[in-house]
Amino acid sequence: MATEVEAQIAGNVWKIETEVGARVEEEDVLLILESMKMEIPVEAPCAGRVAEIRVGEGDSIEEGAILAVIE
């Protein structure tokens, strides 16, 4: 079953730390958001394989946006 990784805050995608197909463990950092001059790591909510990354570095995102999908 796929797990969608949502943005908990609006901001910009500063850096993507993984790639499609990569195996991740729970709490691995998937990407880093920048909001209000702070860097906020977005962690994997579960272990699995990164099936999709729906954002790119520099993208502006809203709270609740789907950032990635883990299978």
C-alpha cells in the first residue's frame, strides 16, 4: 500500500535528499523545505521504496501538498 508524504507547512523545496527507486527507512530525510528562513527536514513516515517524487528543488508548495509517495 502506498503512503503519501504531505507537506506540514507551506514553503519552498530547498533540497531533495533521495531519488525514485531508493529504499528508505522510517525517519530517513527525504527532502528539506525552507520556510520562514528555517530549514525543515521532511522524514519518511515508514520504510519502503520511493515510488514518486512530486516536487523539484526550488518549487513553492502549500501546506498539505503531496511531496512524495513511498510503497
